[in-house]
Amino acid sequence: ATTQAGQAMCADDDDMDDAQAEEAGIGILGEDCLFLILAQAGCGWTLARAQLVCKEWRTVSKHEELWQNAVNRRWRMLGGVRSRSGKCEHGERSWREVWRVFHRRRRMPRSAGISSRAVAHASGFSGRLGAWFVVNHQPACRLIPAVGGGTARLSCKLLLQNLRTEAICIRGGTGGLRVSLHLRDGRMLYVEQVGWAEALPPANKNQRDAPASVIAPPPLLWTLPPLHCMVVELIVHTGSEMQFEPDVLEACHAVSLTLPQTAQISCRFQGEDALWTHYEQINSTFYVHHEHELP
């Protein structure tokens, strides 16, 4: 009995030592070391979870520089300036609030070759993957003319971002990434994948940098690291009654991306009211697209 009691006391001591060691392991890092670790993560979700560990972690994970870094890495912002009133350059009081607002509004990350004021007419998230649908505008917002008895075509792109903590592999070819476009009347339009390209971060805040070269046809395998983006260049074969970009966008309900064994993303298009805050009809043969919303 004495031996069993001694063993039980030793086991309790071991449990206490493990608990004390674990508690000491968290606290022994120090604020500077913990700051560097969280800065390497560069993720808003990681910072939010760190606030639940203990008081010391909560204090460090609220640091403005960490949240500014998280915003810049996810949305590829350049710089960050506060106004005299103490607000960030986007109007919020803190970079943590900037992260929350951008995430709630499904803001599209900046990429070389895509204007910082480009309009995403559809967006969606699933399984920590984000996707945005952007139109490659043509003169007078006309569709690309039909060839060989076919229908007019819409040139567009999908921007795909990996928000996971690990890289994902996207397969091309048969059985790989599939894109489908659903209309509000239940029909589907044929979507052709022209090629894939790496969506490079912008190098200049005020200029539109040249995009990466498109690999056509799409490769059989593409690796997308955490927080990186890729562009899928598309050609949509439209209906015979469609002549302009608004004709297509007004009829669209959702664009679906299927990544086998990874995720399925449904990007719903904005309503008619939102669409016409960016398009203006000059006459029956000419439309203008505005990056800023019309009054």
C-alpha cells in the first residue's frame, strides 16, 4: 500500500511538473520572442487565436504592427499611414479593424496586372480559399466578336487565393480544376480555361505592374503556397442575344469552381442594382465601365 501511495504521489508530482513546465514554456518566451513568432505567421486568424492563450499573449497579439503586417500580407497592401486624427489610411481606428472590415467585405487582394480599383463582380469563400471574378474590359464594353459561326465571347479572369496555413495542389487537365457559369434562368454557359498565371504582388503603389506570363494550356499541376494567389484566364461563350458585358453579367447567377479533393467555391454575382453602379450606357452601341460607383 505504501509503495502504491508513493507511486501515486510521484505520478501527481510528474503531472504538476508537466503543467508547470508547460506554463513556464509559454511565459519564458518573452514578449520580444513572441512578437517575432507571431510576425512570421502574418495571419489574422493566428493573431486572434493567440489572444485566447493567456494575458501576456493577448497583450502582444494586439500590437498594431502585427495586424498591419497581417493586412499587408493577405491583401498585398503597400505601406500604411495614419492621418492626423489617428485613423489608418482606410478610415478605421486600428489595423485590427482594417483586417475585420476587409474580411467582412470580401475585399480582393491586389495583384500585378490588376488595377487596385478593379471591380469584382462575384466573389466567394470555402475551405479557406477565396475567389474573385473580374472582367477584362473591351472597347465600348462590347463582347469579343463571334468566330466561325459561334457566339460572342466574354474575356474574364478568376483570382484565387489560398488562405490556409499549408500549400495546396491544383490539378489541371481532365479531372482537374473545373469552372462553370450558371445563369439566373437555369442555363449554363460554356467556360473555356485559356491558361493559368501566378498573381504576383504589386511592386509599385501607384502604377499597374505587368502581370506574370500566362501558361497555356493550364499545367497538369500547380502548387499554391499560403497567402499566394493565382489567376485563371477564362473565355465565356455567351448566348446569341448578348452583345455587351452588362448583358452577360446581368444574366449571371454564380460561377462555381471545383477543386477535386480540396474545395468547391460558389461565387455569387452582385444584383442588378450593384451592377449598374459601375456601368453607364452612353447610347445603344456604347457602354462605359466606371471603377468608382456612380452617384
